[in-house]
Amino acid sequence: MKRLFIISLLLSIPIMGISQSVEDINKPIIGELDQIEPFSEGLAAVKKGDQWGFIDENGQLVIGFRGDVVWNKTPNTENFGIEGIGSPRFKDGLCTIKTVKEDGIARYGFIDKKGNVAVDPVFLNVSQFSDGHAVGIYESKELRGKNPFQLKIYDYEFTEVVVNEAGEMLWPIQERQNIVMSKKLFKLPELQARMISKDLLGVKEKSNTWKIVKPKLQD
């Protein structure tokens, strides 16, 4: 009987230890998440409500939850601009963000892995970075005057450009037309160029065919 009691006691010790370990292991670092994405460049996007944050490989939240990170619930995977982004992720150390200006139209830029703005949100559409470069549509405007209602009237010019990780526009690809800067009429302009390698650029022509060019990128 005594021997049976000792065996039972010994068997109970590991079980109690395992039970305690499981409880400790399953203690959440971050809880109540709605979505968890795979790691990319050492960070993984996690979603809570309509906001996204980023955790490191230790599960620590290194970029707090924010509402300006770009994502699409149903992305167009054939689109290499904003509409093609599903869940947020870092590429070349940068992740796409947006800000809505006073005219009600969104502009896009990038944050770095510390959550700081690395490329100011000034593009009407932009690709993700690849080999240190992205393609974006940049607007420039000049005040022309005021209408009878004393509202400011601007002349706009739009240029599709190659941009580097510092936000510098390195190469003007082509001028863009037919972009209406009115909240009611604005439609996201499609990118018509893309980096296909570190040194080569694919550009869509009016005939709907593509040409390959080699821009002079000095960054």
C-alpha cells in the first residue's frame, strides 16, 4: 500500500508541472486581435478593429495600432498600386500609409520600421518598394485665382515618377492627364509604370502595349 502511494505521488508531480507550464506558455503577450499576418522582414502585421500594428519576432508590439496603414479587404492582385495591397507589410524596410488632405483626397507615403514617416504622403497612387525604388504619381499645383464665391482655383500638373527610399523623386517617367482633383469626381489614377528590376522600368503606352526603359537613377 505504501509503495502504491509513493508511485501515485511521483506520477502526479510531472502532471502538475506540465499543467502549470501550459498555463504560463498560453499567457497572451497581446490579446483580442482580429487578424494576424505572416512575418515580412522581421515584422508581422496584427489587426485590432480597423487599426493595424506590428509585432517583432518576440511577439512584442513595436509599432502601435494606427489607422493610416494601407490595406484592402478585397485587393486587386493584378494591380501594383494601392489597390493591390492586401494586408500591410514591410518591403525594403518601408510600409505604405495614407493621409486624407483638406480636399478629401488621400495621398500616400511610407513609414519605416520604427513607425516614423520615411516618405511623406504626397502621392496620389504609389507602388510598394522593390530594390530601393517605387513608382508614384505626384501632383504639383499653382494658384490661379479665386472664383466668384472666393474659392481658390488651382492649375494642376501630374507626373509619374520613380522615387527612392528617402522620398526623393529621381526620374520623371511621364506626364499624366485626366485626373480630376475634386472629391466627388476623383478616381484613383492607375499606375502606368513599374520597376521590373533594379535598373529597368516597364512603361505602359497609349496603345496599351508596354516598353522597357533604363532610367538613370542616381540616389
